[in-house]
Amino acid sequence: MMNRLIYAFELLLLLPFFPFLYWKGKSLREQVQRLPQHSTYLKLSNSHASKRVLVIGESTAAGVGASSPETTFAARLFEASKGDFEVLNLGKNGLKAARLPRLLTHAKPDIPTSFDRVIILIGANDCFKFTPPGKFRKELKAFIEIFEQLDSTQMVFIPAIAPVNHFPAIPALLRFFLGVHRYILNKEIYRLSKNLHKLYFHDWKTSFTDEFFASDGIHPSDLGYEKMAEEAYRFIKG
């Protein structure tokens, strides 16, 4: 209930600024440096792997901002596990929570159907689109329930939404509203984690300094992905 009230208050605050923010967002899309995707699909494994991990999600899963496939989140996670994880990665730039099932479905039968761990990197685009919290929660819950029903999946891990309120390329006023919406959507993920027994939510502990971000001022750099992967590995290694 409180989250809905915060969302209503956010909309009231947003309304007077909407024309300016819409114009600013449109011009920002034209100005921001376009960086390539390096991990729309990756499979990393060796003969010693004892756990299979699926990484799926938006541009952070797609490796935007990394300098190569070897420095993406998935590759760094595989590296952090010292080969104990077989990592399968599916990423798509611009993805919202509603499109997660489609991304997974279109990957089959190219990937296995069972996973020990699932990492979902999602939410930034839902912040940019100001997806209503109830809609976001419903769409994300429907996707998570796919893995809740699989005996093989022991954990679904969703870290906090990418720090849209810290993106250097975003103007301060827009960062403020994105930060409010990030807070709202993170609360929805946290609420889900209290009701779905396999779901774990984690708030990032890393510092979002300038070095964390790539040259576009939005996506993680090689260092950013390394920090994210190491922190995620510590949480899910089990």
C-alpha cells in the first residue's frame, strides 16, 4: 500500500516537469554514445563445473559497456567461480520485465531446461519507462514462477536495479525521478522475495564511482562488471 502511495506522489511531482523531461530524454537518446552488446548469448563451462547458472536480463546481461565478451558480467562470474559454475547468459539491450519470458522462450532449445541458480538483471528500462509498480511486480512474478516450479532451481537471485540515479550521463532532475522510481520497483522485488521461497533480493554494496561506468556514462565498465560479478558470486555460491 505504501509503495502505491509513493508512486502516486511521484506521478504528481512528475506531471509539471513531464514536457521538459520528455524532451530531455529524447535528446539524450540521440546524444548518448551507442556501445555494442558483447553477451547477448554466452555459454561458459569446463569439465569441472558442478552448478549450472542462468544469467538473463537487460543491457547489463547483454554486456553493454564491456570492452569484450571476456569482461562481461557472465564471464566475470564464471571467472569468480573458478570454473565451478557453468554459466549460460541471455541478454538484450532495452529489455523490460514483460519481455523476459520471450527472451527465454526464443533461446530454446539452444539452452538446457534446468538450472541450479538463476540471476535476473532487470529493472532499469522499467525505470526509464516509469512502469507502474503493480504491473512490474505481476510481470516479474510470472517469470520467476517458471523457476519456482523447477525442482532443479535452488535459487533465483535478483540484485537491485542498476543505479539509474547515479548515471553520469543523465541530467540531475531526471536522475531524481529515476531514483524515486528505482526505489519503488526495488521495493516490489523485495516484497516478492518475501512471498516466493526461491527468490533472493540483494542490494548492491559496491560504490558507484565514475570508474564503475563505461564511456557512455550509463552502463558498467569492465571494472563495474567485475565488481558486480564478484559480489553476486559471494551471494549465490552456496
